[in-house]
Amino acid sequence: MRKVLPLVLLAALSLLAAAPARVFKRVSAAAPPAASGRSCGTAAPDPARMAEVETAFQKFQQSKGGKKSAGSVTIPVYFHVINRGAGIDNGDVPDHMLRAQVRVLNDSFSGATGGAATPFRFELAGVDRTTNPDWFSMGIQSIQERQAKAALRKGGPEALNVYTTDGGGYLGWATFPSSYSSQPSQDGVVVYYDSLPGGSLYPYNEGDTATHEVGHWLGLYHTFQNGCTPDNDYVDDTAAEAGPAFGCPVGRDSCTRSRYPGEDPVFNFMDYTDDPCMFLFTAGQTARMEGMHAQYRGQ
């Protein structure tokens, strides 16, 4: 187990005292993605599509069976290590970092780090390596991304394909399960190679970028989705949050308490806080991921 609740709380308080203010923005592709705090390139669908997805999801939830037990759904993980040459500085991360990333996913989704236990467990299914400087620096929805994914992706809707690159200016991005049927070849998660466990991109080098992006891949929005509104991220047990939290601002409350009770969910994997600060999914998020996975990924 890599993190437990008491240690995380202590680390969070320490970070709150020491961390400078951070600015939410897309960072230059020429700079490390952590230069301005966590940066996730995953964009939610437009409002009309989001409403359509939610309506279909609620209907599905009413018809599906009971809750699955913890660890009962195995997700095969295929890593595609895209690099610009030999050596970790060129993105050619070693196998032991990939295995460590799978362990982080299993800890995070099993509840071992302090959150709710989900039905998901992850199993390394394959690793391939591609030296291609253009693909290594691919941006979101770029020709290079489409080419790389079309050439490398393995498995069906149930398979998690993780592409390690230079991030294109972000720590990572992901596709939502609802988009699989229309763009199956593009399904998957992209993460900055140095965000894997053992990377040098502190405080984003414990593997929680992949955890965050896999949360999207399983149907979660950011905790600050839609800001201070009743729907927010469509999960009842995550408090409303006006915008992303950076560092580890324990006690932050960005939405009016009387209408939106509860402090901001800064410990949640779907916020933007530092890796040592985030350690949990909620029961509501777990139910949403389970339902989205069953609806769109066939289990």
C-alpha cells in the first residue's frame, strides 16, 4: 500500500503551508506539464451531448442489476510507450515503472489508499514501444494522435490502452466511455511519461495522473465540473466546487455553505491537487463508474 489516510492528511497540511499559489492554464508544450499545476486535457462533452448521456445513463441505471463486488471486474491494460529515442529522458520508460503504475491503479481503485472500493482491478496485458518523435509530441485530437492510436490500440471496449508521451502540454487526457461506439480506435488514456511512479515530475510522480485519467475513461467528470450548480459533476456525494484546486488547500470551500454544504473535495482523484494530496473516490463515483462501464464497456 503506497499511501494511507493519516499520512496523506499530514502531507496535505504540510503542502498547504508550503505551496505557492498556482494558476490554472494550459502550459506550453515546450515546458514540463507541471509548470503551472496539474493540467488535464480531458474536455467534457458539450451541454446538449452531456444531457443526452445523463438521460441514457439514468435509464440504464434503473434497468441494470445489483452492485458488483470489489475487484470483480478485471480490466486488461495495454501500455504503448511512445518515445523519441532510447533512455528515460526520451520517454522510453522502463517496464518496472509500468508495473508500478498498474499497482497504483489497483491501490487507488481498491480503496487501499482510503477511499471507496470499486469493482475494478487492473492487469497488465501487454507493452509495446514505438520510436516516433511526431507521435511522442502529439496534441489532443491531432493527426498524430489519431495515427498513433489507430496503429497501436489493442482489444475492445473493455481494454484500457495507455499511451505514454511528452503530454502535449498536459499531464494527460482521456476519452469517455460514451464516445467508444463512435470512435473506437481513439479510445484510451494519454499520460505524460514522467508522471508515472518513480518519475522526476514532483509532485506529480506517484502515478495519480493515470488514476485521474482512468476515472474519466470510466465515466467521471472533474469534481469542479459545472461549478457551483446542483448537478455539478453528477455525483451526489462530492461537494460542489467552483473551480479546480491546486497544491493541497485543506479546508477550501469555494461554494456557499448554506446552499452547497461541504468543503471542496480536494482529496479526490478527480480534482487537480498534487499527487500526495489525492487519495480517494467516493461511493457515488464508484457507482457511476460501475454503471458507465456496464453500459458502454459491456461488463
